[in-house]
Amino acid sequence: MDVFDLPAVDDLLKTALNEDLGAGDLTTRLTVAPTVAGRAEIRAKQSAIVAGVLVVRKICAVAGGEIEVAERVGDGAPVAKGDVLVALSGPAQALLSIERVTLNFLQHLSGIATLTARFVDAVQGTRCRIADTRKTIPGLRVLEKYAVRIGGGANHRFRLDDGILIKNNHITAAGGVAAAVAAARAGAPHGLKVEVECRTLAEVDDALAAGAEAILLDNMSVEQLQQAVPRIAGRAVTEASGGIILENVRAVAATGVDIISVGALTHSAPAVDLHMILLLT
Amino acid sequence: MDVFDLPAVDDLLKTALNEDLGAGDLTTRLTVAPTVAGRAEIRAKQSAIVAGVLVVRKICAVAGGEIEVAERVGDGAPVAKGDVLVALSGPAQALLSIERVTLNFLQHLSGIATLTARFVDAVQGTRCRIADTRKTIPGLRVLEKYAVRIGGGANHRFRLDDGILIKNNHITAAGGVAAAVAAARAGAPHGLKVEVECRTLAEVDDALAAGAEAILLDNMSVEQLQQAVPRIAGRAVTEASGGIILENVRAVAATGVDIISVGALTHSAPAVDLHMILLLT
Amino acid sequence: MDVFDLPAVDDLLKTALNEDLGAGDLTTRLTVAPTVAGRAEIRAKQSAIVAGVLVVRKICAVAGGEIEVAERVGDGAPVAKGDVLVALSGPAQALLSIERVTLNFLQHLSGIATLTARFVDAVQGTRCRIADTRKTIPGLRVLEKYAVRIGGGANHRFRLDDGILIKNNHITAAGGVAAAVAAARAGAPHGLKVEVECRTLAEVDDALAAGAEAILLDNMSVEQLQQAVPRIAGRAVTEASGGIILENVRAVAATGVDIISVGALTHSAPAVDLHMILLLT
Amino acid sequence: MDVFDLPAVDDLLKTALNEDLGAGDLTTRLTVAPTVAGRAEIRAKQSAIVAGVLVVRKICAVAGGEIEVAERVGDGAPVAKGDVLVALSGPAQALLSIERVTLNFLQHLSGIATLTARFVDAVQGTRCRIADTRKTIPGLRVLEKYAVRIGGGANHRFRLDDGILIKNNHITAAGGVAAAVAAARAGAPHGLKVEVECRTLAEVDDALAAGAEAILLDNMSVEQLQQAVPRIAGRAVTEASGGIILENVRAVAATGVDIISVGALTHSAPAVDLHMILLLT
Amino acid sequence: MDVFDLPAVDDLLKTALNEDLGAGDLTTRLTVAPTVAGRAEIRAKQSAIVAGVLVVRKICAVAGGEIEVAERVGDGAPVAKGDVLVALSGPAQALLSIERVTLNFLQHLSGIATLTARFVDAVQGTRCRIADTRKTIPGLRVLEKYAVRIGGGANHRFRLDDGILIKNNHITAAGGVAAAVAAARAGAPHGLKVEVECRTLAEVDDALAAGAEAILLDNMSVEQLQQAVPRIAGRAVTEASGGIILENVRAVAATGVDIISVGALTHSAPAVDLHMILLLT
Amino acid sequence: MDVFDLPAVDDLLKTALNEDLGAGDLTTRLTVAPTVAGRAEIRAKQSAIVAGVLVVRKICAVAGGEIEVAERVGDGAPVAKGDVLVALSGPAQALLSIERVTLNFLQHLSGIATLTARFVDAVQGTRCRIADTRKTIPGLRVLEKYAVRIGGGANHRFRLDDGILIKNNHITAAGGVAAAVAAARAGAPHGLKVEVECRTLAEVDDALAAGAEAILLDNMSVEQLQQAVPRIAGRAVTEASGGIILENVRAVAATGVDIISVGALTHSAPAVDLHMILLLT
């Protein structure tokens, strides 16, 4: 049982098919005879880390089940331009009808895995993990966070109910770091750690004093992080976030933070360029 | 009645809220008293063209209706760093609970509008229109294509049933450009034009001879386009697609094509950086 | 992949099964032992053009998959009283439980195909096509328009987003035929033609002058059509609509219009009389 | 709380809106300025019994809530050509966007109410009730059976779980009328009567002997019914069904049967001709 | 086709899987290698009447289909501590991921069947039937009433539309028992009996005079029932309800009532203790 | 924004209304005139802790919005027999139609809150918290866990994705406690603690050595717990589970465990007896 077997993902696949097909594939119906059969290959037009190859099989199952699918690479595999990701065979009409939906999933998820892998590579050799955020495209969070894992990244919270992260706005509403952390610790489910966002060393001190188990060092410069990490000294998990890009991620990791979280992994990863080639049989 | 009133969009808003809230906002429940009220502002952290401000109002309505929403800018407005897009007021718990979902929609749609506007600006003064494609994020097509319009772009097909675009794979299955176009013309609904993808001038000639009403000039160089457009000479709508980026779009437009379609508008637009600031009252 | 494979159609099949079964088939449970197996035949009680035979297979798949289905005719086949459309075999309980839902789809879709075929036959030998409208039964449009195609008809728009048809109420709101057509032409997606409803020859002239690509001649008499069609003279597609019934459709077609659209195909087609006969094995 | 408040009906309204709107009303967006306001009237183009006027209000609520709705007649009212059913006012764009969906519901439900009323009128003065069947359009049963009531008819079963009606196929599977009725009586929930379909007087005798509480006299001629009804002599409710049309319904009713059920009420009622007229303000 | 094949039940299974899995089974993913295969047994930890074993097979089908399922007992079977209900085999990850959802259904439905069987046993030898009510857990009514049947009980109404039961609040609103019963009889569908709740012998007299076909003797003591039943003397079905528990149910049955309905069967049945044991292969 | 504002809960309310209403409330339609208005009170028939009073307001909103609702107590309030929980006023038809659905939610959630409160009271004065489990009724987890909080309990995991709890079956598949804990620690998201189920003191030692942050002491006797807790000595959170009932919960708490989790809170809590009384106005 994988992420693509989740009923919620199945609903998304159906939504995507409905969204693209509407009342059916008009061009294909008009131009391709139902009896034409073929093979098709989904190929990379650039280097990438692949994520989502199982989507093809699931979409074909939803869309009538006439297509045979053979994955040529697994999720996480690096591919180069021209490599075949998935081979399909079946009625040409069916192959053409599912082409775009399939590619839309694959190109988006592979884009996330590819960008994640670049960040992960950049911190190679440090003890730092690259993590995602809740800054995801609405409706795709489960799949996007799966793609982050495929790219070698770690998942932060999935939702507002499965982690405690006290952010600046909470601190405003709670009346300060200390009050917010204390309240969270008093009521936190026993399996969750209390994390709090700190913008200054003073807030870090307050957070530690109040018993924070993880500290998000928010929008700090490398210099600030170099002070904060030894000050925390392992008493809490440390996470750096805000303004971290490929160009500076290694410097941030070198400060010794445990986690670097990057919203761009999911909200701004460029799609990987893929295409499907139909070959008659 | 706007695009955000569509029942299908309402379903997407609910899916997004469920996805982010799960069983509810734990951090907020633990750290913020239900009696705390506040104001909040959604502000830009960079220059952008805004799209989706009405999403805020709709999400607040779905999420219990306790929040008052005042849009400070309309969709299509240019904003600079620090500008307020939307002002909200109500219980702090409610404001915090809808923050992320709201921003996720706004940052994605504004990203698309902003990128589209850059392409549109780049061809300013030519008669060429910038159009989107079906290369969209699954589940968001209606909103993404709306954002393209907000950015000044034109919409290509919404689905496989509302336009006829004979692509290379169809041509393979149909046995050539001429056969495909003829078949499409014979069966096309009377309100739709028949468009066909051509990679060579020979294919263009075949397409015109077969009665194509629009021709997508696929992955052609500017030089090829300079030959193709006068050859078509207004007998069909001309569309250029494939490999067109901000750096070369004006040169492509200068060839005289009617339409330039760009997949990146929807599949690779970076999110606009926005945040919500809570202010107690 | 056919229309019955669309996820939206699958949802309709499930809705229909739920609607008819509720908590299950009480009479069958009380009167038929689970061990009884049988064959069943869906037979015509009148002459008809069949549409929807694949529905049987899909409904049986949704309802537990114990029934074997053999289509004896394909969609579009003419049947006479007593002809078998579909043969089934399996547990008698299952056969009885899906009987009514199956027949409800088949009798409605075949009714539409049959009525459409009568209109198509009536204009045989002219160059005129019979088309449907958006006057469909809520929730069934995709299937009803499929049945129209099976009966030999053509599909008009599927939705408000996939065609441009300026109707009288639009003209009122836009301030006249010329203004409405001009506005539509300026903003129309490049793959769609602009069609406008005209009630008088003066409106036809305005429409042509403004660049309309199709003209719906609304509720015109045969005499008016005889004037309008040569006046348009091929400069736009011509469509006649309003008050056209089997008795006058040939006269309308003889005026030379390209398309005759008939709302009754979908909103008033009488069901075809079918029944299912159970035979024990 | 009326039938239009049922969540399942609300789902149907949303499905119908999605089905017609897709990504939105393109023609209206292109030709009508957002600032244009208007009034609109839904008028009859023929005599009819109205059913479904509340649908207009519900659809307008789903579609953004900008339209004011005033019902001019109630369900069950007779209208003549030109009568106004519902008056609306609001933005012209919104009025145009909901026009077709609204009319599609109203014309279908009013068609059913109108046909039902004709049957009910035809048996006026007898003690016989006109009832519907489960031969309904998939997805619309609750509304269609509501329209039957509005037309003065009675509802038969809604589903397979809320009534016991042993049909010929059950009798085949159960091994005869007596066995089937006995089995049903033994297990029937205490609030439901056991009804059985009989085709001959011998079957009627068997049914009565086995304790049937209602007998459906299936496809019997008036002469057969004249024998069957006095033979049953009030020991069971009597229902006639099969082949009953407006021309013979009074003769059937005169035989003294309690109920006449007519599938055509729901599966073949022609739509009532209605239209919406927009008037600028 | 069984109750677990109903599309509405399928929706419930998916809802339950989504509810438990969210983004997937984290613990299993972290601790169990995908290559580990195993067998598992669902075993009883107490004596019980089993209901719902087919749920296991359905849930496994929804969740990716990699698990083989063998039911060791059928619904309605009595099991003792240690007995195996269902044996499964497949990937350990999949087995662990569906464990809890599966058990949650089985323990709840078996709890209802077990409690029902205790009531049925308690009235063994009388002619009285034990029936359920509409006091069910929201969303589970079809399955809970199925479990009641498995336990030997009878089903009362499924919904507000499939039976007529005039309760005290209706009597208040209608202006008395006689008025309420008369109104119901006048309009009742011909397949439904009119039942009315009576709290006194005077109300019973009114009900019978007005033609009630079933009488619910509401919250009456055994002594009152002993008077009421002979007074009704078979002129109506008799049902006792209110305050009936295992300790007094036989005394109530001995009064000669036809039906005893017990809300606790569905709203308060304790779960049966079950567990799943994984065995590596 | 409260738990009843979650879109997923809204879906459950609609499902429950559909489930109970079907095609509408037949008895009420037949016996109560639409013009009758009334007040109604939902009253307790026993002592209880109330949970879910806001459900009434939400259900009334879904069901047409004609009813005014006034909560007389808040969730968490103790009520005695005869106390009014909620007062309603509106059309009698509407009040009667929503009665049962409303009560079904309230009686179930209040049952859970009441049982939870009894466990919480029983450990009063100790530092131990009473927690729920994932042994919930399918589809109701969010509401059931809310009711546990209302009763004073704490929430354990909501799903398989928001906590790490290594159970016996995982240990089997992973090859022992140490291997399982180590694997989980290596991959755990930074906000989650790693909890492991231990059945013996040896397993506890293994768990601690491997770095477990919480230990579920599974089915241990009070004597075993008395050994285990000091052995752990605060190095991990301690949770006792298995076979804990009201009679022994205080003794378990006295062993010093941090958490006691009880499946019966959600899977076996008896409903609280409530009713609605209609009063005409």
C-alpha cells in the first residue's frame, strides 16, 4: 500500500481526469479510429529525479483499464534527457486521452523531487536535513510531501493538527514566547514536541526557559544562526527557515542547525519537462 | 457570479481547508484564548500582480463565517512590497486557522498572474496574444486559467472536449496531417475551429490544403516562424509554442504569429511571497 | 476509453444505484435464496435505436461484480420488439437488484437516440445536420449528448464555457447585435467561433457586418429562413432553431441551413420500452 | 423544510450548475459588462401545472447569492402561456449564467406535474389514485416523485428498501406466487404491506390465499380487471399497471382498482416550454 | 450483491480509511521494510456473534489490493475467545495499515449483533420479534441495521420516508391521536401501514377507532401492556418500546406484543474485543 | 471556528441528514400542517456531561434555516434529568424532521464525554491524564475525540500519520524492539516523539536503550506497572493501556504513569438518554 492507494489520492486522480476530459477527448474521437493500437513512451526532456511514476498505472486503471503499463524507472531514480520513464501499450484512443493528466502529475511531482534533491545535495556531508513546509499547492499536499521524501527531504507537519508550531502571530495573540510555550506544553498531546518560532536570541532564551523542544530560527542571517545554535546547545531541535535558497543553504547548514525548511520546494518548483511519444504497433 | 462562486471551486476550497486543518488547529487552540480578537493584514513581500483576493472571503465563509474581510486591491492590481492585499478582523483563533490555506491560494494564483503579465508586457505593441496550455497543476485548472486572464493572457482550451487540437501523436495515429485534419473537419461541432500542430513547412502546407483553421507551429525557431507565418498568410490562425521564454518571446511575437502559448505560465510560475500579520485590537 | 469510463459518469452510476437500492433490495432478500442462479435478458418491447448498452456492464461492476454481461447489440443498432440487447448471468439476487437502474438508463438513452434518428432520417439527403441543445435533464448531459451522437446527431455546446452563443438576452444586455458580436470577437479564444442568435434579417445583416462566424436563426418560419440563408450566402454557419418538429424539419432543412438544433431530443424524448426477463438455470 | 432543502437535492443542484457552467459563462463574460443590472422573468410558453419554482431560489443561492428571487406562483399552480412563474433581479451576468440550469429543472418537473395532472383529471370522480413507479431518470427520483405529488398523484415506492413488491422475476426465482408471498410475509418489516404482481386470476387466487396485502394486476385488459377486482373484493389493495395511457385510464379506473401506476409520468413526460426574458433596469 | 457492495457503504469505507490513514501509515513506513510479507489473523478476545467479516475484504480492495483475505467464519457465527474470524496474507506494511480500520468496523458491528442476539435469546419461545430503531450512530445506519439482522433482530424503519410512525410530537402538532391517524391514513402510500405511538389505553382506543394498523405502546409498564394487548386483540400490530432492557424483555414479550424495539441495540452496544496478530512467513 | 465548522464535519452532518430523511419526512408531511409553528426543547432524561450542542445549530442551518436555536448549556456542562440543553423554535414540520438526527449526534457525543469524565474523576488528584485511542466508530473520529476533550480527557493520535506508535505487530515485522525504535528515530519527523509498546520489563529496557521517547506499557498488571514506572524514571513518557476500566483506573494511575488510554471511551460509551419535546405556540 503506497501513497497512491490512499482513497483521497484516488479522488484527486478522478478530479484531474474529469477536469481534463470533460465529456471526452474530442480530437482523438474525431481523428483516431478505435481499432488503432499502439505503444507509447513517457520520456524525459531534461535531467531530473523522478517522482510519481505509479500515477500512470492508477490513472489508466481509473480510465477504463485497457492500457498496460510498465514502469521503467522507480521513484527517486535520476533520469537524463531521452530516458524512458514509463512504457504503455493499448488502444491509441485511450493512450492519447490520458496523456496530459498523466504528464501533469509526473512533471509537477518530479519537479519537486528534483529541486529537493538539489538542496539535499547542497548540504551533503552536514548533519542537516532539508524539510518542506505547509506552503503547498491546495489539494496536492500529500503527493507534494511524498515527492519531497523521494527527493531525499524530510516532512514537516502535514496539517495544523499533527504538530505544534508556535509562530509569530500566535506569540502576538498569546502575549509572548514564554506564555505561548507554557500553554502549549501544558496541553500538548504526549507524542508531539512543542516548537516555537524565534526571531531574536532573547526569544530563543525565553523559549528554552519555557521548555520548548524545538526552535524555528526565523529569517535569521547566517551570523545570527552562528550565535543561536551554540546557545541552544542541543537543548532543543533547531530549524532554520526563511530566505534560504540554493546559493546559501550550505552556509546555513554549516551553522549546525538540525533542519532547514524551504517553502519553495513545494510552492515554486519548476515542472520537469516530459513528453509522451506514441508509436504504432 | 465569479469564478469563485462555481460549485467546483467551492469543493476545492473545502478540500484545501480539510487538507490543512484536519481535526483542527492544535497550536492555536493551545496558545490562543477564544476571546482574543484581532485584525490581520495580508501583505506582499515583493512586487506582483495580484490574483485571487476573493478566495479569502470565500474561505472565511466556509470556515464558520466569523471573520470580516475587506479587499484592499482587486485582482489584476500591481502591488509592491509592503502593500496590503486584504484586511481581516475577527477572532484571533479563526484568523490563524485560515491563514495558510488563504495564502497558499493567493501566492500561487498571483504567481501565475505575475508571470503572465511579464510575458504580456514583453510582447506589448505587437498584435500577439499570450495564451496558456493544459499543462496545469491537477485540480486547479479553472483557477489557474483565471489567473492567466488576470495577468492579461488568453485562455487556450480548458479540456479535451472544448477545442480541437490535433497534435503530433494524433497525426501518427491518423496517418498524417491531411488525413487528421480532414477527419476533424468532417466531424467537428460547428462552433469549434480545427487546429493542427505542424513541425515543418510541408506539414503547414498539408494542413492548409486540408482546411485547418488554426495552425500550431510546434517548437519552431524564430527563423522557421519567419517563413511559416507569411506562408500561411492569414488563411489560418497561427500559434507558436515550445521553448518560448521571456528572453525570446518578443522575437517570436515579431514574426507575426497570432498566439504564443506558454506552459510555464501554469506549471512553473514561482509563488509570490505574501504573509499575514496579526494585530491585536 | 469510452464515455462510460469517465469518472463523472461513474459517479452518476453510483448515485443511481444508491437512489434505487437504499439499504438494499428488500423484496429480493425476502423471496429469493442467495443460492439461486440465473440468466436474464434485457429485451426490447418496441422498435428502437439502442444507446447505453455498456451501462449494464458498468453497473454490474459497481454492484459487486458477480454478474457476467454479454452485449448482444452495440450502441446505434436498430432493434425490433423482442430483440435481446444484453444477456446476463449470475446470482438471481444480484440480477434482480440491478434490473431497474439498468433499464432506467437504457430506456432513457435509447429514447434519445431513437428520437434523434427519426430527425436525422427526416433530413436524409440534405446537407443539414441535426444537433442537440443545452436543454438537458440535470446531471445527465454527457450521456444524453452521447445518445444524440449515437442517433446520428451532432453535439452543440456542452457547457457555457466551450462555445460562444450570443442569445437574445445577451443582446439586450450588450446593447445590440453589433456591439455583442464585436465584444465577443475581441475576446474569444482562438479556437472558438462566435455565434449569434438573430430574429430578423436586419439582425442577420448586423451580425455579418460585425463578423459573426455562425448565426442561429431563431424561431424563424420556413419563409424567413428561405430569405436568410441565401442572404448569408456561406459567410457564416447557419443554424435554425425553435419550433422545429418532425413534421416540419425536412422543410426547414430544405432551406439550406447547415444545422437544425432541437431541444426536444434531450428534454422530451419518450423512453423506449424495455424489460428484463429472468430465466433460471 | 421542503424537498429542495434535502442535502441530496443540494448536491444535484451543484452537479447541474457545474455541468452547465464548467469554467464559467464565456459568452456572458465577453458580451455583458459586470455593472449591468437587470430584471428577468421566467414565463410559460404553454399551459402547464408548475413544479419546482423553489429551485430558482436555491440555484441562485448556490451561485453566489447576488440575485433576488420572487416566486409569482406556487408549485401546483396552473399557468397559461405568458404567465410569469418567477421574477428575478440582480446583475445581468448572474441572471444569464443561471438561466439554463434553472429552466432545465423547471421545465422537466413541470412536465411531470402537468402529465400527472392530466391523468388525475381523467379519473376525477372515481376513487382511484394515480401513482408513479421506479421508472425514473437516474439521479432525479426524489424531485420527480415530488412533481408527481404536485400534479395530484401518489407515490409508489421510492427505493428497493421501502416497499415489498414481488414481481414476475421474483416469482420465477422463488418458485411461484404462493412461495414468494409466504416468504415475504414471514420476513416483512411490520410497517410494510406485501404486494405481489399477478398476471392471471389463478395467480390472484394464490396471492390472496398466501396472504398478499396488495395485488398489482399486471398488464391486464379492462375485461380482466373487471373480473379481478370483484374477485379480490377488498381483501387486498388493488393496483393496475402496464399499458395504461390517457386514452384508457378512465376505463381502467372504472373497474374499481385502488391505484393505477404509470411509468410514463416520470420517464416520458414532455418538458413544459418555458423561457427567461431579461429586462434592463 | 450484499450490503457491503452498496456504493454508499463503499463511500463509508473510503471515509474511514482516509480518516485513519491521512497521509499514510508513518510508523509502519519507518519500521517495516516493504519486502516483509506475512500472515495475519483477526481473532476474538471474547465470545461474540460476528458481523461484518466481509468488510475486511472490501477494505483490502480499496487499499491497493495486495492482501489475500480468507473469511474463517460467516456473519452470524458465534465465536469464542481465541477463534479466528479472518485470515489475511500479504505485505506486512499493507496488513498493518488496514488493521485498525478493519477492527473498528468489525468490533462495532459484532457488538450490535451480539447484543441483539442476547435480546433475541431472551424472548426465545415467544412470538415476539426484537427490532431496532432510528437511534443509530450517524453515517452507519445501513450497516448497524444489517448487524441487527445478523443478530436475529428485525429492522424497523430505515428513514423518515419509508414508514409512517406518528409519535407524540406529531400528535401534539396534529391535535390528537384521532386527527393524526386519520390524516395519515388519507395520504399514506398504499404499501405502508400507519403506526401510532400511544401512551394510554384511551389513546389506544382512539388509534384503533381511527384505523391505525400498528400501535407503538410507548413506555408502558408490563401491567399496562397486559391490558393493552388484549384490548387491541389483533386489530393492529403491537409494538412495545421504551425502557426495555435485557432484564425485563422476556416479561414484556410475555404480554403478547408482536414487536419489541430497543434503541440500545444500535446506540449503546459495547464493542466486541478483537485483535489482529501478525505472523511472519 | 470550532470543530463543527470543519468542512469534513459538515459533510458528516449532510450524510446523517440524508441517511435519516431520504426523500423527506413522510409522517410529518401527512400529519402536520405546514403552517403550524412551535417551540421545542431538547432535554436530558439522565445526568450527563453534554457534548455537541452546537450540532443542533449546524443541522438546522443545513436543513433549510427556518429554525431558531438557543443553546441553554455549553459543551462540558453537567446536566441532570429534566434539564434543557437546547431550545428551538420554528415550523413544527422542520422541528420534527431534524429531531432524530440531532439527538443521535448529541446522545452519542454526550455519552463519550460522560464516560470520559467518569474516568477523569476517578484519577482526580493524580498527575495522570486519561487519553483516547484510534478505536473509534468509523467516520466519527474528529467528533468523538472532541467529546473526549470535552469530558476532560486528552487526545492520543488522530491518524496513522500524526504520531509514531510502534506496536507489537510492528516489532514482529521489524525484528525486535531495539531495531524498530532505532529505525523510527532515524526517520521520525522532528516534531514527533517515538513511542513503543512494551509488554515486559526487558522490552522496556530495550526501548530506553534505543532512545524511545514514550513507552506504552501494554496490558500490564498494576504490579508490573509499579515496577516499570520507576525503572523508566522519567526518561520517557509512560502510558498504560489494556484492560483498564473504571474499577481499576485509580490503582493504575497511582503507579505514576503519565497517561492512561482507554479504547472504551469511544467504542463502547453508552448513549445519553435525551429527548425532544414539542410545544405549540
